[in-house]
Amino acid sequence: MMDVMQPCSWHFLCIQAMHENHLDMEGVALKLFGTMKTNELNHLEIGGCDAVELAKEHGTPLYVMDETLIRENMKLFKNHFVSEKLDCRVVYASKAFLNMAICRIAKEEGLGIDAVSAGELHTSIRSGFPKENIYMHGNNKTEQELEMAVSEGVGRIVVDNLDEVEALARITEEKKLAADVLVRLNPGVTAHTHQYIQTSKHDSKFGESIYGRKIFEIINGILECPGMNLHGFHCHIGSQINDEDPFFEAVSVMADFIKVVEERIGYKARELNLGGGFGVYYSGEDSPIKLSDFMGRLVGHIEEKIERNELSVERVIIEPGRAIVGNAGITLYSVGGIKETYGGKNYIFVDGGMADNPRTALYDACYEAAIANRINESANERYAIAGKCCESGDIIIRDIELPKARKGDLIAVFTTGAYNYSMSSNYNRLARPAVVFAADGKSRVTVKRETLDDLIRNDII
Ligand code: LLP
């Protein structure tokens, strides 16, 4: 189980992915993901590209995504979340990382897209992503977002609350268009993860509790509205979950609730969407679920619950985000200096920080890192890796053992593919880094580095 509140394990650099590459450095195991490896120059390589060359060509800070690993992870879900009895769908939760390039990849690999705002919807649609495979989420979709989702004809709108039922009834009536909907339920399943990313406690802001009365008002409201087709139910119990049990529990609770709905009002759900939340390896604290095995067991449990409750559910959906892109991304930073403090802590200063990765400040997240230009050297110095933002909390890694760092070194921070670029900001008016996809020895820019003029583009004096 990952506990993001724990201090980082600095002595054990490793990574888990569909591929695992181990590199031993005097008792320290560096575990690299996907296509990442060390080359003959003692540099980190990703997607067949030398990290030092990537930094020279594209500058730093730089987000680099291993395109092959993204595709493998998508295929893993597609190939293992399968059933002979049920129509199993995999939807990519784009909040983890979204640009038009990944939409193209999701389309090619046959996944749907979960969008949670007009911005995510616009990005997906403009990339040419098939609208019928888009799931529109959000606990407070604006009228404009609902109108956009209805007019564009997205595959499903996941209704969160009663206000949204009323808004959709009006919009579908006005536009003379139908909306295909699911209702987001809160099944009250507690997953062991950071409290900020738990979503199914009884006081969560997401969805409607299955234990309250209001849920039936919502379901009946939709069933009575001619402009809405109710297909079934959705839940998402949290994120970065490394235990299997909460997922099984969510299936059981949801299946039992679907039965209750059938018995109480005669509505038979045909779709069950279980959300995402599958955890990944960030540091030695994490033992993620082995997804290739787990998917089969999850499907087995779903089938069993559907049969036992004699439900009409025909389609099941999962929405992984982090598990697809998390391990596939690294961030490259240049070292601007080393500071040894009077208090005893030694800092490596990098040219980014909480603006490109707010997760350490926000969740006490732990990351592992390496000096990408001297990757095999033994680690014998302890450092905190700090950014350049005007804030003491601007730390990327609180405590890590690395080879003695020098100004000009290139630091690679691992597992930054999920919720880093997508949560980045312009704090201190730092320009957002470029995003590069690397595969088969070639790199391509999929998001340009922001310029200083980009920063003032919307300013009015
Ligand atoms: N489906 C729904 C409805 C969600 O709300 C989420 C994530 C997902 C799917 C995908 O979850 P994943 O497979 O990526 O765990 N910013 C936080 C994570 C917030 C997740 C929000 N919802 C972080 O950096 O850890």
C-alpha cells in the first residue's frame, strides 16, 4: 500500500512497470520502466533517446514521455480487462495527462476518454477523438459544459447530482437532443490512500450516496425525462490505490445497489462503470497491484456478482489514468547549484519545481531520481531536491541519496507522467516546460515550451 504521507525511501531507487529493468549500483537497485535504460555513455536513455541529448535539444525542465510504454499500458488494460460474457471497455482518465497527441494514441489503441471540463472535452474533440467514446464527468459541470456535451453528442454524461438532472432536462428539451447518461454513485467504500484523493467517503463531494433517499429522486428524475437515456451507474473510489480489496468491495456494493434499484423501482441498469484508481510505483513504499493478474480476477468477480444478483448489466467500464501514464513519464531538470545549509540539509537546486510538479507539496508524494548524465555512479550523498519557486514547500524530493551532484548535472525524476503536466501552473510566472514523446530513438514535441510572451498573452494593462 502506498502511503503518500511517509518520508521517501532514499536508499532504494526502483520502478515497476510492464517491463522492469534493474540496474545494480553498489547495493542500490535502480529499477527503470518501459524503454528506459542506461547507455554506454553512462547516461539515462528513454524511448531510445539519450536524456542528455533530449535536454540539449529541447531544454529543461522537460517532460519526457515513453510513448511505447504508454501504448503497452493501454494494451495491457485492453487485453486483460476482457470477458466472454460482458462488453468490457477501457476509458483513459485524461485528467492524469492530456494533450492532443495522447488523444490520438488513445484512439489508435481503442480506448475511450474521460473528460471532466470543457477544456478536456475541447482538447479531445479537436484532436479528432470519436465523440461517442467520450465520458463527460464532473461534480459541478457548468451549464456551458453540459450544453457542449449534449450538442457534441458525447457517449455518456455522468450525472453527479439533482441540480444536474434539472439542467440536463432543460438543455435536452431546448436543443431537442437526447443525452445518454450514467449516474455517479458514492458506494461508501474507503480506499487506503491519501485523504485528498479518496473519493468515496460518506462526506465526499462526488456523486450521490447509495445510502441516502436523494439517489432515488435522481434516478426517477432521469427516468421521467424524455431527453435522457439512463444506461447505468458509475463510481470511483479514489486514486493511487495499491490494495485489491476496495475494488472488489466496490463491485459488490454497486451490484447489490443495482439489485435494490431493480426491486424498488424496476429500473434495470445495463452499464456499470467502476472508475479508475489503480496505483503505481513511485518509491520503495509502494507495492502496486500486478494489473495483468488482477484484471482477470476483477472481471471474474464482476461476472459472479452480476450472475448471482441476476442483473441485466451487459457493459462494464474502467477508467485508469495514472496506471497508463504515471511510470511512462520522467522530468529532466538542470542543476543550477548545490547548497549546504548551516542546519545540515544539502539542497540540489533544479530549474523547475512545484510549478511543474506540485504533488510533493500537495500530497507529500515521494519520487525517485537519478543523475541522468552519470547514472551508474554510486550514491553516497544525501540531498533534498528543491525547485526555484519562492516557497519553502517547493521541494520535489525531500530526502534522496545520489552521487555527489554538480552544477550542470541533469536530474531525472521518475514517475512524473501522471498529474504533473496536468497539474502544472505558472507560479512565479515560470513558463510551463515542453512535453516530448520519445519512441524508437526519435523524440517529438507534443506540447511546445511556453514562452515569456505566452505568459503575458492574456494580460491587459
Ligand atoms: N475516473 C474518475 C471519475 C476520477 O475522478 C479519476 C481520478 C479517475 C477515473 C482516474 O484515476 P486514476 O486511475 O488516475 O487514479 N491529482 C491527484 C489524483 C486525483 C485523481 C482524481 N480522479 C494526484 O496527483 O495524485
